[in-house]
Amino acid sequence: MKKPVLLFLLLACHTFLRAQAVTYETAKKKAKASFDEALNAMRNYQPAQALRSLEEAIKIEPNFADAYGQMGLTYSELKDYPNAIKAFEKLKSIDEAGLAPVMLSYARALAGMGNFVQALAIVNQYSTPQRQSPLVKSLKANFEFAVQAATNVPFQPHNLGPGINTKDPEYFPSATIDGKTLVFTRRVGGRNEDFYISQWDSAAQSWGAAKDMGEPVNTEFNEGAQNISQDGSMLVYTGCDFPNGRGSCDLYVSLRNKDGGWLPPQNMGAPINTRGWDSQPCLAPDNQTLYFTRATTDAGYDIFMSQRKPDGSWDVPVRLDSNINTPGNETTPFIHADNQTLFFASNGHPGYGGMDIFYSRRQPNGQWGPAVNLGFPINTIDEDASLFVAADGKTAFFASDRSDSRGALDIYSFELYPAARPLQTLYVTGFVYDVKSNAHLQATLDLIDLQTGLVIASVKSDADGHYLVPLPVGKDYAFNVNKPGYLFYSGNFSLKTTIGDTPTTQNIPLQPIATDAVTILHNIFFDNKAYALEPGSLPELDRLVQLLQDNPGLHIEISGHTDNVGSDKDNQLLSENRAKAVVNYLQQKGIAATRLQAKGYGKTKPIADNGSEEGRAKNRRTEVRITGVQ
């Protein structure tokens, strides 16, 4: 959208009263003509032509103050702040008083180069009781924030190159969790928005030539602001003024088919879409939570969240709380693969000017923490938004019209500084199957933070049983797989010290509920030689409670097992007490004692070699065996 040219015409009607400066009134006729040409070029949004005309005017009149002032304004419009500062400072050297009409633009140019101290000083000088406009107040607040922040953050952006960027604008990048697929929006010919897709070339260590995604996703209408799911199975995006739309802009979803193509997109419908503006969607890594931007009647643009219901439909969207949303505008939400870090843009939180990019961490209670500004020069005095961070937690992608762009907006990457990084996120993939028939199963896979008990991801395997679950590094997790009619599967991932980037493949066997079916509870924890349940055991115990509540005719035996270290007597007693501790917990949760048995087997039923620590750890276990189904 083009900006008004009123700012650029300011000097046309202003006479600089300086003894040594040349004004429009005192300039030579040819200099005046060139100056008039510059103003006309700005009226027609031709800043490059305007600068050429101003240079001509200055050649004729080297002290043409009006021309230097207009040149500073024009360079500022182009975000060429170094040259804007040169022009303003030349004006100042001719006659300092002549700088008055453009002081705020001069201050913005200084701030654009990170000189916030001097920029604030100029705004304070300008800010008299008679000059307390909203612009003055906002600039002062922005520059005071910047001065207080003081330290710049590391930022070295890298253009993604000719495989991605062209003379046309490219923006809204998003990638899959394996880092192999990049999808973005391109405005073709400056008019039609379509999606393009690129694959990572590991040999060349660069992105391959992007291809038009084609039908049925791309159409004659504008598609934009897309997000590809972490597993690559879904594409959510914005479509505006579509024939089947509910409002000005709606959210749509397309699913990947078995052949690797895409199915015809579907309008996500109510309650996601309204008669207003709904846009900029982003899926959580488990594909069960959707974040997006909605125009509101009371607070501009805000970020909303909706969760998927068991039947596949979406629940009524909820507006995120005041740690995220403000009376200003919040846009471009992006939830990282760790499902713990939310990035978004806002002009309502304290920042450097325009829209800034912020991040918020999910707290132990599940709520979002305070918004943190990403800092300068990632954020600038201009509009900054639409950040995507890869699963590695450090590679960030964004769109910018920097000086080395190949056209308008290009997509860049940079290494996000450590304090702002989300958790590096690996993933486990495979399929779920019936242990007796080997049939692949649709099931629910939950990744649970053992420290907080929070479900980090809840993923459903597809019709063929295949799944992908994100694994944020730095924590220990329970990994439970559930399906009605089956014993749940209990797994564990200890990732507190994992630094590598290798994904895990794991096919999950599920035991049909039947007498003598057995499963190991890998997330029941006791201290060494103790039988008091540790807090990390509670998520799995509660999962067992739920299984018994869902199957009221189920009777089970809880068995304790030890390694061969220590006396037989001590091991037998320890195993019995540990089994009893689990049974006691189940009874406290309302499970009838008649349905439960506790039995200790000591070291008598090893499942691994006691000659290694790894084997002994496997032998120290708690099992569930079905003793009856009524």
C-alpha cells in the first residue's frame, strides 16, 4: 500500500530563512525546475527519479537547502538511512535552523541506523508543549525503550539465493520439521499471490529451485500467508475474496495425498472463519492446535487459538491473554516445533517503532509468559513481522527488502542468538500396529513433560498408522500411545543432554485388551532402593487410572521387578513394596481394590542381561498384566 506524499511536499511550501542557504524562492530557475520535477516524481511514487532531479538541482545550487531537506525525506522513504542522514546533516551545516521542519525525520533516520541516543535527544529538543502530537509521543516512547535496551543483538542475515528469490516479492516462509521442505508465498508479476515449494539440496547445502505448487492449491485468486505443518501433511493458508468465502479473508486447509500431491483445499468454516478478516494461520507441531490473526472490533488485530476436537472439527477460537494481545495490533503468530515458544509481531508492546517481533515461552501452568522483544537490529524502526524458526531452534527465516534483495521482498535466514532460541526439536516417526494381527492402527500419541505433567504434543496417527511426534531437546518425556480396546503403550525419551540432530524411528506395538496381556510402565520412577513414587510417575499413573475408568470390567496385576544386585530377600521385599505403592495410588484415585493385585517378583523374571548397567536398568521395572475382563 502506497504511503501519502504529504510528508514529501512539506518542503515545497516552506521557505528556509537562512542567510547563506539558497531557498526555493532565491534559487536559480533551472534549480527550481529540477526541484519541481522531484516533487512531481514523488507524487507519482517515483523516488529514484525524484533523487535524480534533486541531484540536478544541487549541482546548479550547491547550497540549495530545500533540495537537501527533500532528499533526506526521499532517502528516508526508501529506508536508505545512511544517505538520509548525510542529506539532513548537509542541510544542518548550511543553516541549523532550517532543520526544524524535518527534525523528526532526521531523528528516525538516526534511529534507523541504531543511533537511538542522538535520535532521542533530537525528539526531546523538538518536543515542546506546543508539539505533543501522537507521532512525537510514539517516537519518544520508542527511542526511550531502545536507549534502555542499550545492547544490540547479533544479526547477520543471509539471502537464500536464486533458488528461492526472484525479482518478484517472496515472503511468509515455513518449513517442515525435517528441514527438507520450504514453502513460501510469491506475488507473481506484482499481482497474483501463489505458493512455491523448494527442497533442500544436501549435496549443494542450499535450497533447490522453487516450483509453483500448482492446482488445486494455487488458483486464479490470491493465496497467501501459508504454513506447512511440521510433518508436511497439511497446508493452512489465507484466501481473500474467494467465491466460497465467509468473510473478506478466510482460512483454508489442504491435505497431502498418498502420491505426494495436494487435495482440493477446504474452507475451514465456522467457528474459525467469520464475516470479518481471519488470516495468518499457524499449526502447532501436533496439528491439533491452530493459531491465527483475526480483526476485532475492540482491539485491532489479535491472535486467537483453536483446538481440534476428537471428531476432527475445530473448537471456538479463544483470544490469547494480555501477555500476548494488547489494545494495539498483534499479527503473524508462529508456534515453534517445540510447542513451547510463540513468536509474533506487535505494535502494542514496547518496541523500536512500527511492528516489532516478540517471543513468549509457555509456562509450567500452560499459560504464555511475558512478551520479549527480539531486539535491535532484528527489530527496527520500521515494520518487522513474519518470523519462522526451524526445528534446530537457531535458524530463523524472514522476508525483507534489504539492499541485496533481488527485487522487492526476498527471503533471508540468520542464526538466532541463544537467549531467544526455542528448544532444538528432534522427532520420532514410525507406525502403530496391532501386536497380534500386525494391522496398522489409528491411535493417539502423547508426549508428556515428566517434570510438569504438561502434554507437549498430542498426535494422531493417520489411516495407515503412520505418525510423527516432535521431541524438544532438554527435557525428559513420557511417550504414551492410546487406542480404545488396547492397553496403552508406555515409552520414554530422556533428552536432557541430547545434542545431536538424528531423528528416531520407532514402530509402536499395541496389545489388545485381553487376559494375560502385559505392558511395561516405563515411566514409574522410584529412588534407589526406595519404594516411594517420584513425582515424574504421576502422568503415567494417571494414564493407567484413565484406562481402568474407561474399562470398568478390567482387572489387573501390578508387578514389581528388580535387578540382581543385593540379596534375594531385599529384592523381593522391594519389588512387593513398589507394586503396592502403585496399587495404593490407584485406590486413592477411586479404583476398587477388588480389581487390583500387587505382586513382587524380585529378580526372578529378568528381561535383559544383568551383566550390564543397561540390562539391569531394563530389569528394574513395573508391569501391568490383565488378569480378567468382565
